[in-house]
Amino acid sequence: MTATTTVGVVVLTMGDRPGELRALLESVAAQEGDPAMVVVLGQGVELPALPQGVAGVELPENLGIPGGRNAGVDWLREHGGADVVLVLDDDGLLPRTDTLRLVREAFAEKPRLGVVGFRIADEEGVSQRRHVPRLGGADPLLSGPVTTFLGGAHAIRMSVIDQVGAFPAQFFYAHEETDFAWRALDAGWEIDYRADLVLRHPRTEASRHAVYYRNTGRNRVWLAKRHLPAVLVPVYLATWAAYTLAQRPPLHGLKAWWAGFFEGVRVPCPPRRPMRWRTVWRMTRLGRPPVI
């Protein structure tokens, strides 16, 4: 890739944050260099008026986060394609004007770079622990190779999607990024966390989503069943069950989590394609073996 690398921006919205959405789109339009192709997808809702040059697609229903992103990627392909797909939360904001240039340069400099994860920071510049894709949320200002990425702001090389497939639409919400990341790593691609690529985002809690606990429990099981060598599946699930209990969620959340967990055990989510042991070892060397 060169400086002419084309970037397509995908933004999903439920139509309830028109002011934040417009601010995000203005920050994308203010980026240096060639303009990006931008599409906003309404998840079963009517879209507000969009700035000139921004495409709008009103999906007939809420497809969930992974399904909506897949629809955005399909739209980009149908309208000329893009070398890199940039996904941004509709209530985020790009505070710098060189972000797209840095994204283009990142992919140009590293031919095996498949995914770039952004740093998500609140209005005070603070990154929540859960927004740092390393164990313990260590040092959000430290860039480097990682084993997963944040859904709210990331860029993916289109050829990686072509090779490993789309986001798992069955997940609807939660852990779809890890599912994609594991497939990309197993195919030999690299994932980088870049602290200098910032999405400003209001400070929130993941548990604000009504389906958070149930989908988290279910999708952890599906993730393991789809991608881990058989011997690691019970280790991974036991680790996450222990972690969930240690977090002491509210009783209603714990009940929903266990309901989702057993739904994941009971309901299949094909295909099953266990990662290679060398991928397990590679992830371990990167600081996050796929049992944690």
C-alpha cells in the first residue's frame, strides 16, 4: 500500500445520537489527505440528515454490531471498494486531523499488518482499563503488537476480511472482535495497538447494554468452541467463569451470564476451526495466551 491507500469508514447508529454522529462525521471530513468514503448504517431506524458526501443506508432491522459492520463492508465493496475499512462508534470523535494519514502509513509500512486498534480516551484523555487490549490494562500510552482490538475504533485491511471472513453475525453483540482477531492471527496477520490513534469517547460502562451479561456468557462459549484446540476449551471457560464471579456482578447480571453460558454450551455456532498450536504459542509470547 502507498499514500494512495483508500479508506472506507463504517459507522453504525441506532439514530439516538444525531448530534454526536454529526460531530464524528465532521471530524472525519477534517482529516488530512484524500477524503475517505463514508457510510452510515441505521440499524432498523431512520437516519438523520447526513453531511454532503456521506452515504446513508437504512437497514430493515437491527443486525447487531457484527452484522451491521458486515453490511457496511459489503456496501464499500459494491461502491468501489476500499483498501482499509475503518470502523468508528457513532458517539466518538477524532480529535486529531492526521489520524487517517497515520492509518494509511501504518498499513503501508507493515505488509503483514492486518488490524490496527485505536486508543479510546474520554473527554479528559483517560483510557479505561477495559479499553486497553492487554492483560491488566497496562499502560494505555504504550503502542505495540496485541492479540485483539477494540470494536469502537479500529482499521482492518480489506484483504484480511477477504481471506478470513466477516465478523460473526450470530454473536450480535460482544466478543466479535476477538473472534475476528483470532482468525486473523491464525492466518499469519499481525494486530497492532496504536496509542497515537485516538478516538475520544464518553466514559461508559459495557454493562449499560441490556444484552451485555447474557451475550458475554454465550459468546465466550461460542468463541472457545469455534477456535480453541479441544484441550483448551474447558480451561478457557473455567478461567472466564472464575473471573466473572470475582467481579461480583449484580444478581440479575450473574443469572443472565449463566443463562448465556449454558445457551452457548447447548446451541452450536459453526464453523469449528481450531487455531494451530503455533498460533497459541504466538499469542502466549505476545502476553495473552488464549486461556485468559
